[in-house]
Amino acid sequence: IAEEFSFVRVPASIISYNNVTLNSLALASGTTPYFIEGSSTQVGTGAQEFVISQKRQSFADYDRNLIYSQLDALSARISTQEASSHIETLYGSGTTNPSRLFWKAMALMQDQASIPLHLSYRAVGSGTGISEFIGADNGNVSYTHFGSGDIPFNSEDYSSYTASGRQFVHIPFIVGAIGIFHSVPAADLGGHRLGLDPCSLAAVMSRRITTWDHPDILRQNPHLRVPANQPINVVRRVRGSSSTAGVTSYLQNVHLGAAGCPAWSLGSGRTITWPQGTTPAQGSGGIASALVNTPYSISYLDAGFGHDNNLEEISLKNRAGRFLTSKEADISAAGAQAAATIGQPGSIPSQPTSSWANVTLNDRDGQTTWPITAFSYFYVEKDLRRFNQTGEVLKAFIKFIMDHPSLASEFRFSKIPQSIYNYNIATLNSIQTSGTPFVFESSSTTQAGVGAGPYVISGKRRGYQDLALAAATSNITTLQSSVASLEASSAAGGCSCKDYDDSDVKAIANVAAVFGVLAFVISVIVAIKVFCCTPGHRGGAAKVERESNSVSMGVMPASQMEIKLSEKV
């Protein structure tokens, strides 16, 4: 009883002491002491008058104990259900560039998890992602579980975060390219690509060059035939963007010391003050839409997103003096160079919690190196214990993406070098969590028993949507290849009959013949019916009508119908 009401029973020595005290009490003469019958039955004795027996209960006492027992059982069942039906939720925000990669990886991981997961990502731009991760207007508490961007924290943002006594890490997970795209009509290009060196690009983006027929542009593009004084429409991001930071940082630094080229004077960062006459657009989708809908425009965009939207890319002159597009360039080259200098000044810091403000992949050496390149980062708190199991979900999600490099190539990114992968694994291992770590089971190796555990991400599990999407993608790829082959054949001046499968031609001819016979039979029947329905032929009409009704009601067998039709013919 003491324990039931959260008390603690007295020690055995005090119980003995109390028994001695009770025995010393003076009672009236003639009183009879009570006897206690416990869980052991005292035959005869327990039935006497002065007995307190545990064998006796009132119905109210029995009913109350039964209710307590049922409540305990229900509580246990509820706890079990809560444990099995609890959904672990993970949400982040930031750069739009790898958003499609995030969404696909999240869908795959949800399908492969044994416990319910809900993963979501808001593509709002790196600037908003960094702001929400810092949470300065939220009592220095992040709005999200993680942030993401294509730039590292600058010195100001890094100081703002760490000044509140917090630590966080940068985790670079892919290498991406920023491309320069345009919408000059193909007819004006004369079958050639548009090319610009860094000096001309800076002049265009800063509005020092405002027309497509400017001598500096025509000098690099002698094939260009645009209308006289055709204005250049410069489209740029309206909110804080890592793409803006990457391009402006490149333009600011690539010209330092370049002879005859005025320095970029607009500064660099996620947001800058653009000159009058530029067109603002929100997000990568807004940039793409502006390029599609407004001829003679130019803008910067995640290269993969631009190519997926069939936009035309400008060939840029890289540090080695070669003009090339991001499709032709080696996007991973800059990341490999950065990986070789970890811990050196101006490169990736040896400690992931240090400032990454000076880390840049722009304008690196190499014949095929793309000049505007960047890591995409996760921004993650060093201490995730307040998130409980969600902290482990985040660590598993990051590892899931790094362990599936095909996701990077699918969305036209490059995977990180092995040395940076190893660096990231060490970073993940240093993050504090309070949940149960997830185990990964690959699609090629079965872990009997272990793979059926609650905290397992298994490649043996798939969602039907993923399966159907893979089949549809395969079919589209096959059709695209066939269309490309036909277009190439057509462009070559026609096609040979050998390009076609003879069996397909025969099949089409047979189908056409069947339809021709059916059309002839139907026309004969209609002609006979019209003939029989004319005055003087009512009997025939009635006969045809009766037979037609019989056929339509399913009374006449098909063989008889054929005979009747042949007779009429």
C-alpha cells in the first residue's frame, strides 16, 4: 500500500521495533487478539471470529482490482501502438539546385525504412535556408532540422551562429556547376554556339554592355546575326541565392589583375544591388521561365536544371583559355583539387566546426575544368540530442545520399571525391545524438534477422511508385533513342526501307485489309436494308428487321448470321 501511493516502507528493523511496541500496549481485560490469515489458507482457524483474512473481499474491492488490471493492460497496449505508429519527421530548407535530388532520396529512404518516416524539404534558396537554420529571430533556435546551400556560411553568418554558444558543421555532399544560359534565337546564331570570356560576361551582367551586337561580343562570335542594337535582357535572382553568390564571387575574383578588363564593381554575395534594367526572377524555375518566354535574355542557373529544361548554354572561357560548356567540362575536377588540400589555408578546414568562409571551387586550373563550380552543403548542428531519434534519421539521410552517387549523376551533379567522403563520415561520427543508429542493408546482400529490425534502411524494400517510375523512365529513354534515330535519318535526306521491320509492315497491312472488308460488308447491309424498305418491299424489310433484331439480341449464332448476310449479298 505504501508503494501504491508512492511511499517507501520502513526498514525491517523498525518493523521489529514496532512489533515490540504493539505487544507492550495495555488493553482491557477479556479482549481477544486478532489473527491475520495471509495468502496461505488456515483451515478452521481462518473461519473464526477474530480473523483478518486476505481470502475475503468485497465485490467493490474485486471490481476495483479488475478495473486496475484492465487499465494496466490497456496502457501497455497503447504504449506498444505509440511506439510502432510514431512517425519520425525530418524537415529542412535551403537551396533550390539539389532540391530534386533531395526529394527523390527522401522518397527512396521512406520506402526502404522499416519504421514510418516523413521527410520533407522546402526549396527556398540558400539565403532563406541559412537564415532559418540560424534562427536568430527564433531565440537562436533553428526552424529546421537542417539547412542546405551551395555556398559555405560567410564570416558574418558563422559568427552570428557561434556567438550564441552553438556549434555546427558543413557537410559537402555533391559538386555542381553554375551555367550561363541565353535565349538568343537559333536563327541568329548561324548554327554556332554563343561564347563569352569572363570579361565580356562581367560587362554584360553589370550592364556595361547592353546590346547583343556590341563589338566585344561580335569579336568572339563573328557568326552572330542579331537585329541592330538588340537589347540584352539580364535576368537575376530576386532573393538571397547561392547561385548569385557563386557567379558574383567568380566575376569579382576572376578579373583581378586581368589586363584591359575593368574590375567587377558590384561586389559578391547571396544578394547584391543589381543595376537598373535587370529583370528579377524567383528561384531556378523563375529564371528558366524568364529565359523561355523572353528572347535575347541571359542569366545564371544550376547547369543540370538548365539542361533538363532544354535551355541553351553559353560557352565560357576557363582559366586554361578554353571555351566550353558545363556539359563538356569536368565538373568534379575542382572538387578533386580541393580534396587534395584539406587543412591548408584557404581550403577545406581540418575541423568541420571551423569557418568555411574562404572555401571556393571557382576558377581552378585544368584544361577541362569548369570555372563556376561549388559544393552543395548540409548545415547540421553538432549536438542533435534534443531531436531524439530524428537526429539519427538526419545522419542516416546524409549517408544515404553519399552512398548513392547515381543520384548525383542523374541530376547532373558530380559525386564528391573519396577523401571528402571519408572526411564527412568522420564528421557524422562526431555529431552527438540520443537515438538508435540506423543500419543499412544493401540490395545485393541480405542480412537475415538484422534486416528485419526496426532501425534498418534496406535496399531490399521498394515502393511500387519507384518501380513504376523506373519502368516508365526506361520506356521514355527507349522512345527518345528511336526518335533521335529517325530524326537523324530524316536529316540525312530520307530513310531506307531497311530501317523498318518487315513483320510490322505486314501486320499493319493485315489490319487495314480487315477494316476494308468490314466496311464493305456494312455498306452492303445498309444498301439492302434501304432497298427493302422502299414501297413494294415491306416484307423483305420486315424480314431483315426481324433478323437484325435477332442478331442484335444475341439469338442468332455467328455462323447463321454469316449465311444470312451472304444470301443478302
